Amino acid sequence: SSGINAEYGAPIINELCGKGFRLDHMPLAILQYRNSEGFDLHGGNLDENGVWMQDLSYDCRFGRISCNLLNVSIQLDKTNKGDGGFVIVPGSHKANFPLPDNLAECSDELTEEHDYLVNPAMEPGDVCIFSEAATHGALPWRGQSESRQTLFYRYCPPNFGYGRAYVDRFKNLEEELSPAERVVLQAPFTNRLDRLHLDENGEVGITPRSEAKKAFDREVFHSEYF
């Protein structure tokens, strides 16, 4: 559950996605067996035609960072540098040119010829946080363990949504969730409309809307919120 509600990562996710961040996508468990194939590079700031990918975008303006889709991955197996598995292209979240097709394939041959991929060393329990605007993928697994297991959780700013399936799936679990978990499963809407959020200590807070404005909306829209 700590992965879902991001209670322990709230300060970092607040910094990167903004207060009121929300879980997006269904959580995902990755299982990669030894010598299994990798997964070609994907994500990135641009699509294959060089068009800006707003859904995945990273931006930094006026001293604030904004990630429209943030990946928080929890490592369950030890990974040494060179073992394969997760790789990322540093700096690609700021790219202004699309990745060439001949560099996108994650294979042993390409890794030996190019040093643009980083294959980080991680211990079980380590958390790797990266923007989906950064081009990433997976190399064939050749570590000491029989398999590599990772849990993926993705987060969005409060008024942004990417995934869809999880919205209906979690409706039936509401009674089983903690207050903090329910906070990060709110639908997308802006903080100024009484949105609940997790503060720096993982406690539930709220950005209140004034009663005068809600009274106005009730009069005009017959609802407390426009």
C-alpha cells in the first residue's frame, strides 16, 4: 500500500508533480527471466516524428519542475551495472530531436557499441524515480538471480490524467483503502477546488475553496464546483 499512496515519497513526488498528485495507470509488476529479450527504448519528450509528447512531458520554468507522468519503480532484486534490465538515456527528458530508429533497439550488440545507455546498480528495496519523458527501456537480463522483478507506479499532476482502466478497478476497493490511498486515487481536477493532498509528512491536507465561491457556483451551476 505504501507504493500506492506514496506516503514515504510524498516530498519528492510533490516536488516533481505538484501538490495533489495522483496515481495514474494500473500498478505494474515486471518479471524478466535470465536471457529473456529486452524491451526497446520508449517514452521520451518527442514521438518518432519529432512531435512534442505533452502527455509525457517534463518542464522546468521559474524555478519549478513539472512532470506530467512520473515513474516510481521499486526494485525487488539486486542489479549490478552491466547486468541488463532497466536502462535509461540521461538528459533525454529535454530532447528536441527524436531518437533515431537504429538506436531504439535494446540489444547486447548496441550496448557494446554505444555508451548512451545507463544501466544503474540497485539493491532490493531501492526506488528508481524517473520522468516518462526520459527515453528508457530494458536490456536482456543476465544478472546472477534467475529473474528480475520490479514494481511500477506512475503519478501525474493533480489536474492531469493519462491512464483509464484503473479508475473503475479501484472504485470497488474504496472501503479497504486508507485515507492517504484514497487521496492519490482522486479523479483529475485542480487543487483550488477542495482537492485533498499529501503533505511533506505523508499526512492528508486540503486546498480549500472559499464558501463564497462555492455559493456562487451553486447559484450559477447548481453545483458547489464549476
